[in-house]
Amino acid sequence: MHLSESVTTGYFFLAPWLVFAPVIGLLINIIFGGRLSEKAIGTVASLASGASFVVSVLLAWSLAAGHGAAVTVPFLEWIHIGDLELDWAFRVDSLSTTMMLVVSGVGTLIHIYAIGYMHEDVRFKHDPGRFRRFFVFLNLFIAMMMILVSGDSYLMLFVGWEGVGLCSFLLIGFWYDMDTLGRPSWANSNAAKKAFVTNRVGDFGFLIAAFLMFWAFGSFQFDEVFEAAHAVAPGVIVAITLFMLIGVAGKSAQIPLYVWLPDAMAGPTPVSALIHAATMVTAGVYLITRSAELYTLVPQAQYTVAMTGAITALFAATIAVGQYDIKKVLAYSTISQLGFMVAAVGMGAFVAGMFHLVTHAFFKALLFLSAGSVILGLERGHHHAEHAHHEKKPIGKSGKSKAESGHDEHEVFDPGDMRNMGGLRKTMPVTFWLYMIGTLALAGIVPFAGFWSKDEILLDASRHYPAVYILLSIAAFFTAFYMGRQIWLVFFGEPRHEAAAHAEESKPIITVPLMVLAALSLLGGALNLPFEGFHQLGHWLEYTLHEVEAFPLNLQVAGVSTLVALFAIFLSWLIYGRNPLKAGQPDPLKKPLGFIFTGMENKWFVDEGYFAVIINPFKKLSYFLADVVDWRFWHDWFHETVIAGTYNWLSNIGLNLYADQKGIDAFANWLGTATQSLSATLRKVQTGFVRSYALSVLLGVVLILGYLIVK
Amino acid sequence: MIPVEYYIVLSAILFAIGVAGVLIRRNALIIFMSIELMLNAANLAVVAFSSVLKTFSGQVFVFFVIAVAAAEVAVGLALIVEIFKAKHSIDVDQMSSLKG
Amino acid sequence: MTLDLALFLILALVAVATALGMLFSKNAVYSALFLVLNFVTVAVFYLLLGAPFIAMAQITVYAGAIMVLFLFVIMLLGAERLPATNVLPWQRPLAITLTVILAMESTYLLLSRARPSGSVLPPGAEVNTVDNLRAMAMTLFNNYLLPFEVTSVLLLVAMVGVIVLVRREKGQKS
């Protein structure tokens, strides 16, 4: 369609390095990592990711210089079978470069953060060898994500899609032999398996969509698919888009496949930030935006997508209110925010969705990484406090701390539990302020980035989909509420555990990337301000998406959402801030809300429901099939008795005795005996005497001459 | 004035004597000499034909045969000497270790 | 009977006699000497046939070089006589019978089928040795140059081969 001629101008030829820079980084670490120090390994990985970012910037710059015309950089002929032509080509347009910049930019910051974080984590878990493996996986993830966003066809996108799924699996189960607290357990690997299997369900949907696409359009290439889509019955498009939605639900953690994401917090915190908040989980949003031309053809599918997103947004936000783990809250918040994005792209507000994707990448990465900093701070405090214990052995104090924390002394201390925190504002001031910025951005307070992007989504919803608007507004209320709850619980009040009291601020290598992200969270809204002449991101994406609605600021919508957010924060102050939670005290919401809060605490029993409805019956069916049908019926009875028995009988009587022994064997033996006796006779001719050989030659000569004479 | 057929008959007789030498004698050296005799018989026939046809090609051919015979004798005698070193005999009937 | 024919018959008789002598001598040295005589006789035949160069080559190479080498080896090995054994009793009568048949067959074939027939050397023809040699050399070096060179290589290879065969390995006792 618009395969531009400008491949030769600009830096487009660099596109393959998006993928190969991190690949080179990971190869260096695989091959030489054993001899490198931790810092060197981290530096190599960060530089590799940074190189990818530089390439992204150059590509975006070249694209802007070329007035946004999409460029396809052919790279490799992959599969050519009959009509099927699959090539690995890099598609550089405004949409993909936006994703590239976010992935590599945030990715690089998280790489740097991870150098500091993993060092402490590694020391904590006594396994320095995994440091290298971690960065190899991180680089692999960047490479795969780049394949995903830069692919020129649905199939290349799928390659990246599966690749990031693999990296996600590897990194969730990174501490595969221990749980989040370092105790030996298979909890982490189970979480990884859950993520992988759940994603398989989604990938299945994506694959069906891809097959349908090839069946209907005969191609996977984006432009060819979009061009052909107009000529196809809408029913086919509906099927494609809805199956694609299953894939999106799997990858972007939407109802009903979101259950893996909270468990994915078992991975190291940088992974939670990079993969399970900022980049990979937004792949579904990217997929829908990329397929905008398909979705805009079928409003029914759009509506389904929008409702899925909105319901997920609200549902996950309510669960987040009842969580105690600092990362779990953020995980459900991520699901909720992904619901916002999916709802936005479902409504056709692709720019708003992408805008929220970008800002969310900034502030959610910030929040996760800050949460990691908090956890590290608490670990340090715990370490410190334990030392103090061992030195002094004050019995009374230890008993008191037991009562305070509500935990047994021998029980492992959970540094991620917000009930163990409190008052960290004083001990970790830098982290506190960074966390504040992230919270305000997420809650949608002017002028933080989250406000502008969320407001754009709400504005769009208020115009076209009132139901979605209401759902999202309630979700926004809950968002502000649970973030307020988190802030009060973590940073205000009195320390509820010795570890919190002794918590220490993190080192600059951890806080500096956070500051960059905080600045981005603060200023990220400037990408697409809702004022005339400020829709930069809108204009930028317009090159790819063609029709972009740009709304001016609607004071009514913006005002309502701000007020809702402020009210939610005020409410959280009333409940958690005014009277800080005491150690061992239950959540103050528990009493007034009763069973509702129990539901929130237990994630509305969705996991249990899945177990009861799907997994346990499935297991029972599997056992039945394996034991009764396969083993007893099929193997024991059918195979052993019927087939093997008949076969044995037949072969023994019919074939073995008569055909084989008396027929074939006899013949073969006779052949061997005959050959032996014949050769024994002939052997005597070989006397070894040269003269007799010569005599036989002469005999031959005489006979031949005789023949010549007679002839 | 001798017809060429006389030479042919003489050549055939000499050749047959050479063949008989190879077959009857056990002494490797004499067998070798008999082979030389056969070569000579053949040479004689070739030269006779060459003389009838008034061409020198036959003589050139005989010249080559003499040269090759010289090479053959050198190698053959060296082999006989080696065999004698190993078996202390040049009786060809003793060299029958390749029998079946 | 002309003089030519008489000469031929006498020489032929000598040639066959010496060949038989070579065949039946018990002593290998006698055999070799008989063979030398035979070669000389054949050389005379070559002269009669108008091939003086071949005749000289026959004498120098065969009688002079090859047979001397034979005598050397016979004496070196001390293998003039072999102990009498009779491993192959049927060999001798069978060989003689077959050889006689072969001689008759080949004579018959050569006489009945060989073309051209005719006389060697026309009556009264003079053999000019110098002209003969020159013509021979022209043929050799014009038409048969490559085989000539190849023959020289063959001789070289034979020489090297002989040296390798009889060379004693270092430290090998013999």
C-alpha cells in the first residue's frame, strides 16, 4: 500500500538492530558472563537494551523526517510455500515506533534498576550464578518484544507474542525452587506454569484468528489483510476480531483470563515492572490498535471489546482494595488499567488507548520499582533488626514484636505485606516521594500523566458508550481509593513491624531510574494535551491510524473524574489515614463491608471458581481418561488382550511354526548349506601353485585358439 | 629368399618352448628366462612383419619391448632376491601360501 | 635350395636347439648361457631381416645386460640347482601336451590367417646400415616421441622401485 521509497533515506536500515542489539547483549552474557563481574553483566545488558532504544529514537526521527509515511524494511525470506509467502520484515510506522520507544526506554531504565535490585536479591537468596541468567532473560525479552512490535505481519507479531510469553514464563519462575519469601517451594514455578497455560488459552484464540485471516484473506501481512478486509463478509471479521479478543484477554490479562497476572508477581520485581506492567501485557492493546482497520468494520466486536475492558477495569479495581501485598495491589491495578486501555481501543479511541498505554508504562513501572525499593528497604530493616535481636536477646521485646506483627517468630518475615509496613515516609523519603508521584499519576490527579490519558478515555466513553463511561468512572474511583489506602498503609502512621522501623533507603542505582520515570510520569501528559495544537501523539499516530478524533478538553468530564478521584483519596484518608492501622488490627473496612470485603480479599473467589468449574473437573476427566480409558480399557484390555493376544496366537501358530520355521527358515538354511558345500568344492581349485594357475591360463589360450580355428 | 611364413613358424616354436619352460620348471629364475624367450619370439615375428611391410614401426615397437623388458627384469630379479631372503628358496612350488 | 634358405634353416635349428637346451638344463647357469646363445641367433635373424639397429640392441641389452644380471643373481643366490620334489605330478605331461597343441594351433593360425604374406627383403637388396639407422631414428623421434619419453620414465620408475625393494631398513638385520 504505502511501501515507501524512502527505505534508503534515513536510518531505517538500522531496524534489524532493534532485535539484534539485545540478542548480542545476551550472547555476550551467555558466553563470557561467567568471567564478568555482576556490574559488567548488568552494564552489558543495559547497553544492549539502550542500543535498542537509540535505534528506536533514530527510527522515530527518520519517520518524522519522512512525514510519517510507514516504511517496511525487508530483512529475511522466511517461509515460501506455494502461495504462502512469509517474510521477516520490519514495519516502521508511528504506531510501532511509539511502542518501540516505550519498550526500549522503560526497558533500559528497568535494566539499570535491576543491577541494583538483583544484587541485593541475589545476596538474599545466596545464588550469584542466577544474576547472569536474569539479564540474559531480560535481554531476550526486549528482543522478543521488539519482534512483536516491529513485525510486518500477524505471524511475525505472533512469533514475538509467543517469545514474550516464554520470557514471561522464564522470569516468573525465575526463583523456581523457592517462593517469594525464599522458602523452598514450588509456588513460583506453579505461578509460571499458570501464566503459561493461561496464555496458551489466549494464544489459541489468536491462532484461530490468524488461521481465519489466512483462510479469508490469504495473507498475514497487515496492509494486505486490511485491504482485503473490506471485501469480506462482516461475519468473518467478527469471528476474527472476537477470537483475537481471546488472545488479547490472555496476554493483556482481561476477564476471563486475567488470573495469571497477580500470580506473576512471584517473579522478581523488575520483571513485574517491565513485563507484567509496562510492556508485555500491553501487547494486546497494541494488537487491537494494530488491527484498528478490522475492528472499525464491525461495531459489535468493538462493543464486546469495550465492555470486556470496562468490566475488567472495575472488577480488578475492587479486588485491589482488599489486597495486603504491595505488589498484588499493583498487579490488580495493572489489570484494571489494562481494562481502561482495552475499553478505549474497543471504543475506537485508539489514540487515547495508546496514550494511556504510554503513560501507564511510565507510572506503573515507577510504582512497581518503588514497591521493589520498599521491599528491599524492609528486607534491610529486617536484617538489621534480627542482628539487634541476636546481640541483645531481650525476651520481653521479642514477645512484644511477636504480638505486634501477628506472626510467629519462626515464620518467615514477608517484606511485601503492607501490614508489616507503616511510617516509611521517614525512613525512606526518596522512595516515598517517588511513590507519591506514581500514585497521583495513577489516581488521575491534575497535572500528572495519568490524568490526561485517563480523562481522554473517559471523555471518549462519555460521548459514545455511557455504560462504559459509568463502569470506568467507578473503576477510577476505586483506583484512587486503593492507591490512597496503599499510601496511608505503607508510608504513614507508625511502623507495625521492627523491619519497617529499621527500613533503609535504597542506593542511587535504584533511585535514579525511578527519578527518570517519575519525571516522565509527571510530564508524560504533555505528549497529548487536550488543547488545540497539542495533540502531538494524536497527530503522530494519525499517520498510521488515519482517522483520529481529537477532542478538546471537556471540563465537565475532567472535573467529575478529578472530583471522584479526590473524594476517593479523602475517603481513604478517613478510613486509613486519620486513624492509622495498628499492628495486628484487621482492615477497618472489614467490619462495615462484611462479606463484600471478604470477597475482595479473596479475589472474589475466581481462582477457586476456576478450580471448581474447570480445573478440577478437567483433572478428574484426565484421571478418568488416563486410568480407566487409556490404561485399563485401552492398554490392558484392548491392546494386551485383544490385539496382542490375537497377534501372538496368529504369529505363533500360523506364521512362526509353518511359514517361518518350515518355509523361510528351511529355504534359507538350505541356501547356506548349498553355498558352503559348493565353495568347499571350488576351494580345492585354489592350490596356491603358480604353475598350475599358469597351466589353466594356457588351457584357456589353447581352447580359445581352437575355437578360432574351428570357427 | 625366405618367405615370411618360415619366420612365423620359427617364432611360434620358440614361443611354445618358452611357455613350456614356464610350466615345467620350478626354478623362478628359469621361469623368468622362459618369459624372456617368449618376448624374443614375439619380437622376431614383429620384425619379420615389419620387414615385409617395409615400415619401421615394427622395429620401433620391438625397441620399446626391449626397453620394457629391461625394466621388467630389473624389478623381477629384485623381487626374486627379496623372496629368496624371506624363504631361502626360489622354488615357485614353495610359494603356495595363498592356497584356498 | 638357395644359400639364404640354408642359412635360415641352420640358424633356426640352432635357435630351437638352444631354446630346448635352456629348457632342459638342470643347472641354471647352463640355462642362462643357452639363452644367451639363442639371443645371439635371433640377433642374426634381425640382421637378415634388415633390422641392424634392433640386432645390435638385442645383443647389447639382452645378451649383454639382462643375461649378465641373470647370471649375477643365480650366482649370488647360489640357486643353480633345486632339490628334486614332485608336488605336481600331472603338471609336466599336461604342460608338454598343451604346449605342443599351442604350437600347432598358433602355427596353423599364423600361416592360414596372417596377412600380408610374401618374402622378406627382395632378392639382391642391399641393406644400407646408415640409411636404415637414420630412417629408424626419424620414425622414432617423429612419430613415437611421446612413447619414447614415457619409456624413459618407466625405466626411472623401475630403477627407483628396485632400490626401494632391496633397501635395508635402518636397524633391520638380515
